[in-house]
Amino acid sequence: MRIERSGLAEVMSRYTFDAYQATNPRLKSIKAAALRYAEQAQNEWFVIIGRPGSGKTHICTAIIGHLIERGTNCKYMLWRDEVRELKALVNDAEAYKHRMDGLKNIDVLYIDDFFKGAPTDGDKNVAFELLNSRYNQRKRTIISGERSIEQLMDIDEAIGSRIYERSKGGYCLESPGDNWRLRANG
């Protein structure tokens, strides 16, 4: 049931630590940090930045799978879809609060493709409300995206600095390399 509720049921069996291809020292370092996070993290955040197709979603999903196996309640959030739906609910205070509380209070929240595209003021407001709550509650949060911490700080310093502070203990990583989706052998 935890797998179904996570939002990752379709990919969880494929995106595992065993299936993650750590073909160079930097990818091996990312896998080691992800395993350490899955085993040891208490209230830190895991942040991975990189090009599309560089394995970010794979490694984050592997963490979620590991945590779910150990009984942790986890939720997947595709940023662009969820933020659009949250903004559509903003005039229905009860529905907005219910949806947002589910994201704020889950044991581990995985935000995929954070700030993909050009974030609007509404996107920034939702991000701050959500991340500030998780920051203050010291809830584990996993974030993947294409923007560096510096770029996030340029968009909104309050958001970027909270993300950095919670992940700076070895869990703020940059995924190197090529887009795996474009490889001939896929």
C-alpha cells in the first residue's frame, strides 16, 4: 500500500540501487551518498541537480523504494503538475489546505523536476509555503532538478538557502554526464 500511495508504483521495480549504472567515479559517489541517505538520514534533505536524463529520478526513486521497504510513508510530487493543481485550488481554501497539508506532513516528500521551466510568482509562493513548512518541521525531503543552488538562490533566496542548509551535509549533489535516454543502447 505504501508503494501505491507513493505515486511511484509504475517505476519502483526498475529504478533501484541495483539497477543504477554507476559507470564513473562521480556516479559511484552519487550512489554511495544516496545509499547513505536512505540508511542514515534523519531530517536532512537529498538534492540532486543535473541535465535531463542523467539519472536523477532513478537515484531518488531508489531512495524512496528503500525507505518504503523500511516502513516509511513517502510521496512523489512532479513539480509542474502538482504546482499547477495547487494554484488552481487557491480560491478554495479548504481544498488547498487539505492538498498542501498532505505534502507538508508526509514523512518523506520527493519533488521531481523542481522549478522546471520559468517559475512564476505563484510557483515561488507555493514552493516557499511547502518547503518552509518542511524545513521548520525538519521533514526529510528529496529534490531533483536542473537548477543549481546558485540558480535557485537567484530565483528566491529564501527557498534556495533553505534547500542548501538542509542538504549541505553531503547530500547536495550534481549528476554529471550525458542524457542516458539518448544513448544507442538506452
